[in-house]
Amino acid sequence: MNARTSQRYCAALLVAICAPFATAQLQGQGLPVPSASPADTWIRQLGDPSYEVRANASRRLCMMGHAAAAALRQAAKSDEFEVTLRVKNLLAVIESVYFGGCSIRLSADKSRIRWDEPLAIVLEISNDSEYPAQLPLEKIEQEPELLREARQVGVMLDVADYLRVVGPGGEQIQLRIDDIRMDAGVAQAVEWRTSGGPILQLPAKRVLELRLAAFNRGWARFPMLKRGSYHVSFEYRPEWDDEEFRRAGVGNVTSTGIDIEVDQPAPEAVLSARQQVQVRLEREDSELIATVINCDDLPVWINSNFQDGAPPFASLNWVVVAQGETEEVRAKLDGLGAEFQRNRLIELAPGQSSELGRIQLKELLATNLVKSLPAGASFEVQANWVNLCDALWQQSQEPPLLENPRIPNDLRTPLPRRMPTGRATSSELRLFRP
């Protein structure tokens, strides 16, 4: 988003600009406002020997905004090099400002939701001026279902810089985006916006409605996890070089906010999450049980095809720690086969848990490390889950798995996109040698 944002404001290289609606703002701040004189008068002053005269002319043309654009384009054909350069720079500034002459209204399809209930927010953008307004948005047309995720991400990225979402404690909620590499369309939508992005011309006196579907639950989302009130508003504030224009709020476009009440919060595992999944180790009589918990705000699929951890398999090991040394015991699971089995992908809702495996305490006591300890000595045990298999791994294989008839069907079917990869290790559980 930084590259996109810098492109949006790169035109602030001149003194300032505002759209036609800025006149009232300038009057309120005691700043000079354009008279009824034609833009041609000020364009001629761009070639004046006095810096103050040139600067004043630039300001006045900027204050005219799009109303001066036609005269500036004509002046850009001048034979006077310095005037032509200044005119072209002014045009670049005028044409780079967004939402000029527009007003914004926000609405939502619900005012009260559960934390995991999808919310749709609508931006109504009304061009109240006599000139076209430039918007950093993509033209929304009917698209096939195949592009639904890419469209959702694209629209959210288009407006994310200008949306302010404040949580119940006054904290600003940040946009969260899932791994864009999981979908070629999503990746393309993001790359387009980081390299400049879409521009839409909204004709004078026209209204555009932009629907932000799955605002809190989509691929790109503002999660609303806690109980309480969330305030959503729209704020566009050009980054002027001219301090007077910044103080006056020239070119600012803001909306009245809307409030969304979340009456049922996310599970505690999601609220306090520091990683996508967590492994927990507990003792039950003569066994230790390893459990995996989904700490994400969306469902995940856990790979429990356990072997040595080389894709497509995962691994589950019990790690014995004593006197600064470690020893691993590989999990032994009933029904473990040599082939990857799709039914061993465990779908977990947010906050939901599932057993990964269990081990008899006597197996740990039989390890060389524990047997070397004196009676009554303590040792620690951890459960360690590792998975490197996901949709990206599947897509990267050569020859392609999805097209290879010699590959088992369970691996030729596309894997779920939300499969956590990496390592998750439980806290240490202290035990004693009898």
C-alpha cells in the first residue's frame, strides 16, 4: 500500500491545489480566493519575473481546480519554456487530486452483528461539482464468480487508505489481508494497485455506489473481534507542501461516520492470538495429549498426515528436555499410511480445537534421556507440530501434481488455501521420573 499511497500524493510538488469547492474553506481561513477573472490572466503571470507574482498565480490557478484545466491545457502549447513547464506541473497536480467536488456517505446493511457475521458497507460517492472527479477506484461491472475474491480484495485496497475503523477501546483497526499468492487473480489485483492502480472518472452531478462486501470477513478485511461499538468513517486528506492549505483542510473529503455494534465477541483464543495456530499439551492419567487450536479469525485446515514432515506429510514429535539435552519421540498414530489422505485434513473454525495425537507416559520414561536421570528428577515434554504442505507447495511441484494421473486423487485435488504452515510448539509440561 505504501507504493500506491506515494503515487497518490506525488503531485504535491507544487504549492497547492484544491477543487472548486475549496473557496468556502479558504474564506473561512482568511486566505485569498479567486476572483471572477479568467484563468488566462493568472496563466500569463506564471511568466512574471517576480517570484511572489508567480507563486500567487499558481495558488489562484490551483484554487480554480478543474475549472482552470482547459485554459492550462491550451497554455501548455506555449513557446515560452518556463511558462509551459509551470503549466504542465500545475496540470499534473490538478489531475492527480482525488474526490474533487465530491461528498461521501457511508451506510451498512446491519448495525448490530456477531463478530463472525459478514458485514457489507456501501460508499455513496456524489460528484456535486460541474466537472468530472477523479477517483482511485476500479470500474465495477458484472464479473464471473471466478473473480469474486479478486474483486473483493481490489475494492477493499482501493478505499483502505481512506477508511478509518476505530474499535471499542479507541484503537485503530488495521486492514488484514490473507496470503495473496494463494490466488492468481488476487495477486494480480494487488500488484496492479502497488504499481499505480485504477483511475475512474466520475462525471459531474453523478453518483457512484461502491459496495464493500465481507468488510470484516473477506480475504481483505477489517476484523471486528471484540465486543462493543466500532466507528467507521471516510477521510481523504491531500498531503500539501503548503502549510496554509493543510491547516485550512483544502481538498479534504470526509464522511459522517457509522457505528456497528458487535454483541458477541470472538473466542478468547482468537482475541489473544499471537500466531495462527497453537499447540497445547495436557496430561490425562497415564497419557499426554497434544491438541491444536485455531487462533485465526477465519477457518483453517490442519494437516494431520503424519510422517517425517516432508511434504505432503506433516510431523508430530514429542520432545523430552532434561539437563540441557533433548530427545525426540515420533508420534505413532493408528491408521497411519504411506499415502497422503485428504480425510486427515482437519477443518477448524476460529477458536475450535482438535486432538493431534497422544502418547503413553511409559514411552517417555523409556527414552534414553529420562532413563539417565536419577529417581525423582524432573524433565519437561513439549509437543512439536510441523507442516510445509499447502496449496502453494502443491502448485509449485514439477511435474504438476494436479495434472499427473500417477499421483493419488487426494493430491490431485486442489488443497484448501488456508492451511497453516511452519512450526507450532506447545509450552513445556513438567514431569518426574518415578
